[in-house]
Amino acid sequence: MSRELLASQKNNRGILLDPRTKLAVLITIAVFILGGSYEGIMQYYIIVLAAIPLLLLSTARKWKGAVLYILIFGGSLCLEMFGLSRLAGVANYIAVAIVGILLRFTPSVVMGYFVVTTTTVSEFVAAMERLHLPQQITIPMSVMFRFFPTVAEEWSAIGDAMRMRGVRFGGGKAGTILEYRIVPMMICSVKIGEELSQAALTRGLGGPVKRTNICKLGFHVQDVIFLLICLGAFATQIYVLAARG
């Protein structure tokens, strides 16, 4: 599957991290950049956290994602530092809202992209089992990760079929678009969900017998470094809150 969300083959390029380390970094970035405070010493820690996705993408040779991240996050940061003060009125309000959203959401989205494109399904399931998460959580997440890219492929295929039949947007054909694109997509989504659930059961997910797995999971030096960065962020935040109290 060319556009599947989780990688189907192991990517041995770049900094190799355990899936649990990737999830820890993703959660840390989401907590402190998406919902954290940009005050005091934490603003420097946030810079470090924001640089992690760029480092991982660059070492994995995902140049397109790295360049896009630099353009979006770096451009938003430069605009916040040098451009917002020159705007006034409604333009300033709109620019502040857009820049704030991009600065807070982009690192988490890019880190999530790195996680799902460098982690195979088998690695993900094995990592969830190492964390002793119940199958009621692991199985739906595995199916969900396969569902959305499959739906995207079906949407693209339906679009190609409609273009071959001359059904396009515009031209007073809103009803036709609804009938020929939305309705087939709804039917395909239901069928895709059923097929993915059956595939998960075929692979032994949800069975009473413990599954075997040949994935080699474990923490190495690079995992320890990134985990220490994550722990340092939480420890620093606790220290700042304690100092305020």
C-alpha cells in the first residue's frame, strides 16, 4: 500500500528509536508546545523540543518533510518575532491567530508524521504489548492507522472514475457530486472498516493465545538521550511551578 499510514517496511536510515521512545517524544512535544507556557526557562526548552522533529526527519533523509517543516514553523516564528508588530487592526488579529496555531500545532503534527512513517505495524503492536496496554486499545488503534490512508486511496480512485465520466465540481452539478462521490465514499468506508477488522483477526489480534513477534525492540543510547530530554522538560516544568508556589 503506497500511502499507508504506518510504514510496512523497516526504515534503517537515520536515528533508530524504539517506538516507545517515539511516543514519549510525541507526547512531550504535544504537552509543552501545544499546551504549554512560553515563559521563563521553558521557552528555551520548547526550542529544543521543536528542533527534535527536524533532526529526526533530516537524519532519516525525509527532506521534503524537513523543508516543509522549516518553511512553516520557521516562517511562522520569524513572522511572530519581526512581522506582527508592524500589523494593526484586523490584519494583526488574523495574523496572530494563524501564527499561533502554526507554531503550536506544527511540531506535534510533524513528529506524529515521523512516528507513523518510521514505525511498522508489527513494531507498534509489540510496543503496545510491552507497555501492557489492553487489546481493547491496541487493536482499534492498529485498525484506525490503516483505515484513514485506505479511505484516502478510495477517495482518489472515486475522483479518477468521476473525471473519466465528466463529473466535475461546478457547472451546477452539486447534486451529482453528492450522489457520485459522497455516497460511494460512505459505502466504501463501511466496507473498508469491516475488511480491516477481519484482517486484524486473521493476523491473530484479539486471540486468547499470546502472539509471538520477531521485532527487536529495546532501548539504546539514543533512546536514553531522548527520554532524558523528555524527563528534563517535565522536571523543569515542575520546578517552575514549585518556584511560583
